[in-house]
Amino acid sequence: MSSLLRIARFTRELNPLYLAIITCSILTAVAGLAVPFLIGRATDTVTGALSGDIAAPDALRTALWLAGALLLAELAATVISNVGGWCGDVMSNRMRTILSVRYYDKLLHLPQRWFDHEVTGTVVARLNRSITEITNFAKSFANSFATMLITTGAVLVISAVYAWPLAMLLLVVFPVYVWLTALTSKKWQRLEGEKNQQIDIASGRFAEVVGQIRVVKSFVAEKRELSDFSRRFWSTDRTTRAQSTHWHGMDMARRAVLNLVFFGIYSIIFVQTLRGAFSLGEMVLLIQLMTMAREPVQSMSFVIDTAQHAIAGSKDYFGVMETEVDTRLLEAGQDPASITAVPGAPTIAFRHVHFAYEADEDVLHDIDFAVVPGEKVALVGESGGGKSTIVNLLLGLYEAREGQVLVAGHDTAELPLDVLRSRIGVVFQDASLFSGTIWENISYGRPEASAEEIRVAAERANAHRFIERFPAGYQQVIGERGLRLSGGQRQRIAVARAILKDAPILVLDEATSALDTKAERQVQAGLDELMRDRTSLIIAHRLSTIAGVDRIITLAEGRIDEIGSPAELAASGGIYAQLLDLQTSGDTSKLARYDITG
């Protein structure tokens, strides 16, 4: 129950709809409760007329009035219940929207570390399942459960007025029924959690396979992927059988108790009627009231089953919502441009930085260097040596365990992430384009950019000519991750995106490593234009690119080995000099250790 109340508090902006639903439920219950009274009165009227106690014309007139009142009551119940149903439908959809938007907002602000341990498809599956279960319960409760519960409460009061033993038996059956149902809760939720885990993993893998279908097909892995997917879903079949056996076994016990209690209730009504304590109309009234009370009790299994799904879903949902976010958010109304560079400070500075992805396993050790405005610096080292980690720290995706990372003289740990990232343009090895149009991808960093600005950015990135050859030009849809474009075209779109952002700092994370020589030349022309008058940090993969930078920083096992110009390091005998020798000797196998292709 606390989980359901938490959902209500979490969506308190829906309170007007909650109030409307409760009001409609009360009025529907009142209209419904009027029906047994009217039928009971009609029964007594007809009985009195047949026995001669009431004159036939008076009985007829009364019966017609009662029939009209019955019609009005049923029409009122019909109209009000449908108004309440409309409110319930709107409420459940708004609840879905609120929960989904807040979940998405939460994901966008979670630290990178959280995503390192999650599968994308699992995150999506959890969103769909959890919110569907919560909103299904909310909709069902609004459309029927609330009215039934209110009706049951009213029946208890009315039955107590006529015969207190009836109310006592009803008071017994409800808690006993709920108690018996609650006995199944712990085991049911544990089994439901096991099912959800398998479904989330399978759904996550499903999304991965669909996204990487070319890899799956090229490695002839269809049967293996299908086997794993089937195994996980079939495991839920076994769990469901155990879960259902337990649930329905308890349901038989619950219903047996219910049948015994209502045997006692009907026996009391019949005996008291025979003794003259109740009239025939009152007997009919009480039987109808007991039937109305029995309906929600019999529906309790479905109510609790739906509630259990909602509770399980809410636990997964709030488990994500309770995860701590990165607190370095932009203050309301703050303009990123309002934070200016400290006079004389280097554009980028790492001061004795230590970093670990996992506790006590540093991957960076005492990293200390600075990049002055307009300087081009390349990072060179073995694969896994810490090059991309340095970029991740610069972008604020992680925080240093020790030391400081400074941008324009400001500690990035104290800068709002919006401010920090607004000053950095990035071109990754994977272009990371979105489905949609070329226009949308280039303008991703500046949605308000004009058509002329987008065109100029594309021209500077050496992309305008191939874009114009598409039938739809800049409105060409490129498919998921830009799969309808070649590798070189994707990278040039990414370069145009970075040019349009016009950030003072540029990070090139192996931006041309996956391209052939022709495509690399086309992209490199755009990169040269992009790097003009910008402070650039380059993860290098080709020696020809490294030769054009101002300085090179070589890394070995997460530590800085050397810092100097290409000419200085070529003569030092260090990593860079060894790479030059390897290139001259043509030993490409050793070059590959450093992500270098020559």
C-alpha cells in the first residue's frame, strides 16, 4: 500500500482528477445502492396489493413511480460511472506521461557510471513494463475498484441497521479474505521479480541484436541468439506455473471461506424473514445488498493481483528514480557564456589527476599537463592506456578521484555540466548520429541555427556536395545511427555538427580511425577547418595527423611518459620515436598496439 500511496504523492498534480474520480465513485455507489431499496419497496407494494392490504390503483401508481425512480437511478449510475471512467482514462494516460517524462529526465541526468552497468534495451524494457503495470492498476481502480469499495462500505453500514449479525459476518469475511490473500504476497512478489529479471534481460538483448543485426548475421549467430532469448522466456513459463499454482491454491481456500460466510449471511436473512423480522421486500433488499458486497470480495483476487503488479513495477521504477544524479547542473536562468575564462589560465589543465572506474584500481596516475589557447595537443599510447579516459574526465562524464581538471581556469568539479560541455565540441570515432534528417543531425547542438549557418558548416566540413546529391538534400532521412550513409559521410556530418556548435575547445577522439584513405582525406579536410583557431585535444591514430600538432603527450599504463613537440619526441627515443621506427620498418602488428595505422 505504501508503494501505491507513493505513486499518488509522486503524481500529486493529478489530484483534481483523483478527486473527480472519487466523487464519481461515491455518486455511482449511491445510485447503485438506491436500486435494492427501490426494488425492495416495489416488492412490498406488489405483495401488499396481492394480499389486499394496498388498493390496486394505489399499488399501481406507486409501482410506476418506483419504476421511474429505478430508471433514473440506473441512468444516473450509467452517466456518472462513464464520467468517472473518462476521468480514469485521462488520469491513467497523464500518469503514464508524467512517469515516463520523469523517468527519461532522470536517465538524462544520471552519471555515466550508472550506464556503464546497464544494458540499453533493459532500461527501455523496464520503463515500458513498470509504467504499464502502474497505470493499468490506476485505470482499473478508477474505473471499477473505487466504486466497489465505496459500495461495500455502505453495505456494511446499511446491513448493521437491519441486522447487526450480517454486518459482523461481513466484517469478518473482508479481513480474513485479505489476510489469506496477503499470505501469497511474499512468495508471489519474489517469483514476479524473477520473471521480470529474465524478461528485462531478454528484452535488453533483443534490442541489442536488432541494433547490431548485421553483426549477428555476419557471424551466423541467429540460432545462438534465439536460443538464449527462448531460454529466458521459457524460464518465465516455469516460474509462472509455480506462481499460478501457489496463487490459485490460496484462491480456493479464500473462496471456501467466502462461501461459508455467505452461507451464514443468507441463512440469517431467510430465517429472520420466516420469523417475521423482515418483510419480503426487506429480504429482497438485503439479498441484493449482500450480492453487491460479495462482488468486490470475489474481485479481490484480481484487485490484489493488479495491485501486486503495480507494486512490483513501482519498486523497479523508484529504484531508478532514487539513484543519485550528477549535481553539477546549470542553475536556473544561468547563461553558459556568463562564465568567462580566468585571465592567463590555460584552456585545459590536468593537475595531478588520479582516476579509477572501480575502487582501488586506478587507470590514470598523476596526470599533469596544460594546453594553452589555440594549441593542438595529441594523446598517444597503447590501447587502454588512458587516452579516452582523459577525454571522459574533460567532458565531465566522470570525476577525478584525486587532483583537478580545469577548463579556462575553472575546476570542472565545480562547473555546471551545461557550462562545461557548452565549451567543448567533440567528434568521436563513432559518428553517433540519430535517426532523422541530415539537417536535424547537423543542428543537434544548435537547433535554432539558420539554414545558411547549417549550409556553411556543411561546406567547411566538406559535406555539402554529397548532401546536395541526395533527393531530399538536407532533409534526407539517414536511418538509425546514420546507417544509410557511408562511414566517411557520417563522420563529415559529425564534423559539421561540431563546426556549427562553434565551441572554443575541440576534442577529436580517433575521428578518422575507421575510415579508408580516401574517406579519411575528405574528413581530415573538414577537421583541419574545424581545428582552425581552436584549442584541440586529439586522440591520434595516424602518424601523419600527429606530425601536424604542436605537442604530443605519450601515455604508458595510465601515466604520462613524455611531453614535447613532434620533432623533440622523434629524437627522444621514447614511445613516439619507437612508433616512427615501427612505421619505417613496416611492422604494423606492433603499431596496432598503439591504435596507430601509419
